[in-house]
Amino acid sequence: MTVDRGPSEMTAHTPPPQSPAPHRADIVISGGGVAGLAAAAAFGTAGFSVICIEPDAPATTEADPRADLRSTAFLQASIPVLERAGLWARLAQFATPLQVMRIVDAGGERADEARLTREFDAADLSDQPFGWNLPNWLLRREMVARLAELPNVDFRAGVSTTKLFTREAEARVTLSDGAQIITKLVIAADGRNSPMREAAGISVSRTDYGQKALAFAVTHDLPHENISTEIHRSGGPFTFVPLPDRPQEDGSFKPASAVVWMERAAEADRLAALPVAEFEAAMQIRSTGLLGQLRLETRRSLWPMVTQLAERFNGQRVALMAEAAHVIPPIGAQGLNMSLADLGCLLDLATARPEGLGDAQMLESYHRKRWFEVRAREFGIDLLNRASMMEARPLRDLRAGVLGAMYGIKSVRKTLMRAGIGVR
């Protein structure tokens, strides 16, 4: 007898399609921002096989509407990490030295006048600048180019990490395209809303300041003379960070700076929506005219200001770094430099004991070495930010008095400078 099998019966006897075999890598990095790209370059240069996952293709030109218009000042302690990653040789040619950090208090009667100025010169500590400043979009361009030089690094843009399964010996990461990767170590560098941190079950504490920061670039009449300046009044600091001179349409060059302007959220939204001429007039007053006439050169981007700290920097086969681990307001150039300190610590632990890559001993040590230092720095930045937001005149007067007193004691001044740039 011949049996006629219908479509459902035939399907039942057809072998299921084979799932593609999982990829393997020593390290999976979730997140291809500046911190994640630096981590991929560092571990790749050290000889580990790395897969770096980034949902969005990096914006590597200033004109790209997705470009990150902020800049990053790499402080002295971060340069050895960049050198180990093979990045500093690429970046140094574009970097603007920061020789002096200047604090200005504009908390007097008139918003357009500086009443107290104090300068911290790197020459008091060493023959090197405090740091070097670069635009974030340019950092991404050079970091992506560095990864292309490393055959053991696979940079996958346009996919995201969606699932995490860990056990004592390894971790398995699932991507949005269905691919799976088996690895010894997952590094979560995927931002303040980190999917990998959430998948690892690590909680965070968060403080919302009700502030936003406007980030943009300006040209100005007077040279910046490699001085980074924070101007304090209320709402948050207005910060100039030196950039290379910027070409003009007539072929000339003008001095340029990156600006981060922190304000209460409603005021920041209002400023971001102003016509260019009105915005330039407002920033002229807020800058106290310190660098002469200012001209807006780029679009304005807005960023909410929070402090956020993960309960732990480690889980089973997982290490948190950068904004997945900690978020702070952009004061004193601490943010990405703290992230590179995370990277340096992880790199030291991995290369000292490569056979223990990603195991409990390595990751517990990482948590102990980094969490308490980060907590102390976050506490200090929180105090500085709250001081910069003061609106009542008596409190602004107190802030100016404290700044003047601390600057006047040489030993205190040098201690603050060393702590700020991360050297002992």
C-alpha cells in the first residue's frame, strides 16, 4: 500500500536546518564607542582574539549628523594605555596640548565679568602638559583605522548583543543577526543603559542633576594659548577646551575651542533652540568675553547630566567598563580617563595571567582595584558639580572664597593637580 503523506507529515520527517557553529574569541566587547574601540585595540595589540560589537556604524567626520561633537582631553596617566593599544602614534599628530587649567568664577553682580581667576600650570609638576585634546569623531576615525590593522580583531558594526549566557568556564553571547560567540571574557562597554550589564543582573545607583550639557565648537578672536578654562557662575560650568586652529572660507585660520556648557535642563533646552545670532550673544555673556568674540562653528548637541555607578564592576565572565560601569558630569576631564584606567587595569590583569582570562580571580581583582577609586572620584565630581550649580549669591561668594583659599596653599594646589591628572 502506498501512503500519501501530507505536507505536515513530510515536514515532521525533514531534518531541521543546522544552526551555524558558534564563533570563538578570547574576548567579546559589547560597544564600539571610544572606550570600546580603545579596548579592542589594546587587547588586540596584546595578542588576544577580539570581537567588538557596535549597533551603529561609527560617525567619523564632523559633518556627519550623527557625529559626537564633544571632545576628549587625554590626561597624562592615559597616554601609556593608548601607547599599548598602538593608538597614540596615530592620535598625537591631531592632539592639542593642554598646558594650563584655568578656573574662573563669574558669580558676581555681572554675568559677563570674571571676578576671580586661578591658573594651574602643568609646568609646576612636570615637563609634560596636563593632557591633549581631540574631537570624539576624530578619535573614532583613527581607532577604527587601527582595528583594521589588527588581523585578530573583528569589528562588527550594525549588529548588537542581545543575549548573554555564562557559566564558570566560558560565556556565550548572542547577536541580533543570530550569530553566537563563545568567549572567555565579555567586556561591557555599551553605555549607561548597558544591555550586557542588565543581562548580567548588575544594578546601578543614579543621581539626576536636572542638568543638560550643550556641546559644540567655536572660533574666537583671541588665541587659547593651550589653556583649558572652566567658567563658573550658576547652572554648571562653561568650559573651553583648546582645539587646533580652524580653517575659514577665505583660506585663513582662526583659533578654535570645543565648548561644554552645562545648565539646568529647561535653560539648556531653551539655549539649544535659539537662532544662531541669539545663541552667540548668550554664549558671549556666559564666557565673560574671555577669548574675545565667539562664533558658533558646529551644530549644538545636548546631553543629560547624571552620576551613575554600578553596584559591581564584575559578574560571571563579565567586566563592566566606561559608562556601563560609571557615568559622571564632564568636569575636570575625568570621564574617559577613568574609562582608560579601567582598561589599563583589565589589560594588566589579563596579560599577567592570560591562562586566567575572565575567571573569577581576575574579575574580583578588577572590581576591588577600580570600584573604590571610581567611587571616590565620583564623590569629588559630584561636589564640584553641585558647587558649580549654586544660584544664591552668598553661596557663589563662598565658592569663590574656597577656590581662592585652596589655590593659595601651594601644597594643596599641587595635590589637587596630581589627583586631577591621575598621577602620584
